[in-house]
Amino acid sequence: MKLASYRHADQERFGAVVDDTVIDLTDASGHPTLASFVGSADYAKRDALIAQGTAVPLSEVTLLPVIPRPEKIVCSVRNYMDHHQEAVAAGLKRELSEFPPVFLRVWRSQVAHGQPIIRPKASESLDWEGELAVIIGRGGRDIPAESAWDHVAGYSCYNDASVRDFQFHAKQIAAGKNFESTGGFGPWMVTGDEIAPGQVLKLETRLNDEVVQSGDTGQMIFDVPQLIAYASTIFTLSPGDVIVTGTPAGVGFSRKPPRFMKPGDVVEVEIEGIGVLRNPVAQQA
């Protein structure tokens, strides 16, 4: 099942995407947000709830980031070996870590499918990073890797775009990852029962229809259970939290010469079994 957050008739709602419609589940489930729903006992009843929902044409709604305001967006750094190697080859002095390197994004840095990723006034080095996003359903603290899949509600596409010069101002990279409206998230989440635990998924990023990244989730250095276990050692994970799992090789800053997104570009992140996240690029007003 595909679940999306959206705006319709000036209200934020969520529902199931079926063909060219969205079947509203907000009223049928009694939950105000998708984050609340995925953490509830009602989430297991989602198939039955569809019969109680009202269908709205997808063309009449405005999609929102899958989880519009997650409590935490936990992102993994250089979690694909080929990306780690290209970063080192480009001059970054980074060693492989014994533990997953992570940082936090804020929810205002996100944009939905179809909405523009904004290049800020402060920089022209806006880079793409196509990634798999994992949405937490059942929260918890100190989650063992062996049971981490039980805490996954579903999966989505993410463009963890980076403002590179701000990212490289210091070894702490959060400055380049939290400019408003730079991280694409969508178009929807695919529920966990649609993708087998540990299933290898192809991932491709395209800039103006040109393939710039091509890899698969089997290339991760730290897999999804390891990321969840590590993050939950630090934080209590909550329903609707997002784990963004890292990007394969092919980013713009490592190219010779470097290449970055500019206004008028269109960037797409496609993940097997999930769909295509598509965002135009615009300049900050």
C-alpha cells in the first residue's frame, strides 16, 4: 500500500494512493496525521479502513512531505562504500567509522514531491543525494538490530540535497544539510509488507533526465537494522521518525569540474518498488 500526506480543501490529511486517487484515511482511522497512524494499533487495519474512506482525485490534492513534521530526521553520512571512496578521492580526509556517522535534519528543510528544491541565496553549490528513507512505526529506545525490522512502517524516496560550501565550513556537516526547502521527500511511503526485510532495491538519481547516480541498497556499509539500533541508542525513536540511509556514488561535488543543481533543473530519485520523487529546482526569492 502507498500512503501519502497531502493538503485538500485547506486541510492536511493522509490517505492511500490507489491508481489516480487518494482514499482519505484521516477520518476513517481517527488519527490526525500519518505519523500518528503508523504508530498505532490501527495501522494493522489499514486494508479494512480503505473501504470507509472517501476517494479524491490525486490531481486535486497537493502532496506534502510523506511525514510533514517528523520529530527526528536521522541521516547517515557516507554510508555507501563507493560514495565514501569518491569523497576521499575528491580531497576529503575521512576514515571509515566503526559506528554509523549520523546527523539530524529539521523538518523545515523538507519539500514534497513536485515542489521546488530551493537553491539559497547564500550558495551556488547545491548538490543532489538520492537516498532510501525508512519511516519508523513502532518507536523505542535501545532497539536491538535483530528486531529492528519490527519497528519499520515503510519506505520512501529522499533527496538529501547538500549546500556543499556550508557543509564543508567545518567537520560538522549539519549547516549544509538544513537550508529550508532543500530536501525532497516523497512522493509517498510504501508499507513495510510490500518490501521484504533486507530486500536489495535499485536506486537511481537523474538530473534533467541524465543518470547521475546508480546503485542499490545492498551497497550500504551500515544496513537498516544497524542504523535503527544505533540511532535508538542515542534517541528514543518515535512513530513517524525518518531514517535517511545514505547515498551511492555520483554526487556533483566530486566531479571534475564539480557540478551542481541550478534553477530550471529537474532532479528525480527513483527507487525500485517505491516510485519516483521529482522536484524542480528554483532560486530563493
